Amino acid sequence: MDERIDILDADGNFTGKTAMKSEAHTMGWFHPTVHIWCYTSGGKILLQQRGKDKDTHPLLWDVSVAGHVGAGETIERSALREVKEEIGLKISVEQLEKIGVFKSVQRHQENVTDCEFHHTFLCELLVPLAHLSKQESEVEALALLPLSQFAEETWGMANLKKYVPHATDYYATVIKAIKERL
């Protein structure tokens, strides 16, 4: 789904310009996104398998919830909206714990370069997996994985064919932040 998004400069500052998401990806313009990593008090992490029809990284496992921030939308409102849309869970802003903003540039095809600033949050998952409902158009599957297994599999990106290839230090930061809360 194409949507209007805010355009950022290379340092993550708002430029005052907006564009359709598809145009931003074609032109390689920076824009804000949200990543919400859900975890359980029992040491598991919620992963989302990207939909089979996604333009980038179809069927690879990824962050619990992710999405583009709509033009004029606050980061927090976008995070709450994406959690509700993608996994059917209504949460409050107080349940989100921001752990950082991460710059990411990924060239997917000759004419698609994703230049994003991931506003990254943790959120403790307080309901069973069975109570979540995936967004059929975006999400193929949801799974809870022991954090230790996820750490092993993403260390050095040993499983390139399983996970979206985020930077190793990004994965390490998320894993460390979750471990500190267990």
C-alpha cells in the first residue's frame, strides 16, 4: 500500500517535504519508520514472517511489528497504529519503551533504495500468541522464539535466508535491551 510520508535529510531531520512511499524508495530519500520488538517475561521474542507478496524480503522473519510513519503522524501514534494493524493488539504509549533511532540504507533493486531511520521500541507482550491476529496482507506468520536462539541465529547473520538482513549491531542492541528487562 502506497502512502504519503515525511522526507528526512541524511541526519534524520524533517525537511518539510512529503512524498509517496514508492517515490521515496525510488529516489532513495530518507524517511522515518517504526520498529516494535515484543518480548515475553519468559524470555521469548515475537517475530513476524513477512508476507509472501511483499516487495522486499518476502517470507523472511523480521521485527515483531514495523511500518512507515505517515506524513504528519507522530512516531508514537504510528507505533500504536502499526501494532494494532499488524498483530491486532491494542497497546498504550506507556507500554512502548524507545531504545533508539537507527539509520538504515538498503538497496533492494536497481530502482529501490530504502533509506530509513528506524525509531525502535520494546514492548512487553502480555497476551498469549493465540490472542494475536496477523494482518493477512502484510504478515505470513507470527512466532515466539527463545531470545537465546534468536541471538545465536542473528549473530553475524548466520541465517541470511531466514531473517531480514538488518545490521548485526542493530540486532545486538535489541537483544541486549531485551535481556536487560528480563
